[in-house]
Amino acid sequence: MRARSLIGWVVALLAVWVAVLFISFVLGGTDTQSSVKDALRYVLDFPDVYYKVVAPWMQVIPATTLMLAILAMIALNLTLRGRLHERPEAAVVAYLFGASILLVLLVAILPQPYETSRYTYFLYPLLIIVASVGLSGLAVAQVAKPGPRLLLVVALTIPIFVFAEDFRLTHLFRVNEPEIRYRIEYDLPLASHYYLRWDYRGAAYYVNERLAPNDSIIVFDQPFPHYLIRTSGIFIREGTRLHQNVAACNDERDLWSNSPLLDQEGEVREMIEKTEGRVWLMVRSDRYPFRDPLEWTLAERYGLTPEFISQDGYLAVFMIPDKP
């Protein structure tokens, strides 16, 4: 019991330390925030838990992360101190904590192409279960009567739905509106957390409805061919990492759509010149910061204005008229 009590106190102090760090980070100035980051990096240096787990979550859903972490610490503390010993969920909480710690360490050790919350979001359901146990355990420990205990649980739950990023009522009620469906109202980190959605279907529908037999369609992003009636060519610049991954059939085909692969600017211009009808250029708009230079220089060269802008604002369709 002494060991269990000691571990419980360590966990409780750790929770207080995390809370103090968070408050210092939010209320402090630039120097204080830098010191907080250094402290976290020192504690979570290897495996690189800070950059691969903590930082991505704190960047996109800081309030949710803090509240779930505090409730999870409460659940762990109650479990270690034996407060949940008489309750059947004690073994479940212990198992979930052990599994979560193992999974976090594995995520931190394994290589990740990006530092984003999507690689650790599978832990979210586990944290919610543990946090729920912590919430109910706290209510049981503080209030004996069922009625007031239920009121306490409700009172503690309301801030989660008010402040947590993932439970915003505006998001839930407006989930089918374009601003929410295509993440337009969110900054890029939070939009990536929700998983970016681009309106490829809408752009392809616009072209499919106006396509003539002699027209050509040149696309600059891989999902387009899956929504189009046909694709004349997909441009992926030679020498890029993407080109290395998807060039097939002696660099003549895109691996995923089997569309004709254009990897030189000259090939694009040659297709434009040889097309008897109109040429549809399906590109990423200037809202996307990593597009290929050819995507805007073609529009400038031919003096084009967008025929269509997708609902998310990331995709544009240009049309080069047929030759007189």
C-alpha cells in the first residue's frame, strides 16, 4: 500500500506540474513560453514524445488535450491509491494506461513523415474512456449521495463541451455546410487535424458537363482522374519525390490512375498545341502554398481567368479556348 500511495502522490504532483506548465504557457510572455517548451523537451527528450505526440496535440487541440490529460491523471491516481479497487473498471483503467503508454512510446520511436496529430489520434478513444472514469471517480470520491453526484458530473462535463475543440456545437450543427465540410473556417493545423477535404468532385463535375470529344484535360493533382470521364494527362514534375513514387511504365503512366504522365513542361505545352478543341487545366489555386510553378504560369501565359473555383477554395479550373 505504501508503494501504491507513493506512486499516487507522484502522479498527482505530475498532474499539478503539467497544469502549472500549461497556465504559465498561456498567461506568460514569450520568454516564459520558451522556458516551458524547454522544460517539456528536457523531460520528453527520448523517445521523442514531445515533438511526435505532445506538440501536435497541443498545437491543434490544446484545451481538449489538457482536460483529457488532467482527468486521465485523476483516474490513474485513484486507481493507484486503491479508490477504484472495489469498482470493476479499475483493471480496465490499468490496462488502458499500460497499453496507451506502450503505444505512445512506439509512435515516438517509429519514423513519421509528418509531425501531425493524425498519427496518434487512435489514442483518442482510449483517453476519453480513461477520462470518463476519472470524472466519475472524482465525483464518487467527493460526493456520497447519487443526486448531487450526478449534478457534479454534469457540472464538470459542461466545460469539456464548451472549451474542447472537438466538441464545438457550431461544428456539430453546421457539419454539412461547405465552411465546415471543407474546413474553410479553420487554420491549417486544425483543418489538417480534422483531415483536409478538397472538392475534387465539384471541379470534375463542372468539366465533365462541358467536355467535348476534341477537348483535352490536363490535371495537376492525383485525385482528379478518379472523378473525371477521361484524363488526357497528369503533370508531375520529373525529379520530385512524388514523381519517384508514382511514375510507372517507363515514366509514361501515373501509378494510381493509369493516366498518361507528363513530367516535362514541354510535354504540357505540346499537348496544348496539338489539341484541336479546348484544353481544360485543373490546377490547385493560389490558396495552396506548395503548388507547381507551372500551375500559375500557364494561366498567365494564355491570359486565363478561372472558369470554376471549388467550394474549399483550393482547386481551380481554367479553359484554353479552341483554336480559331
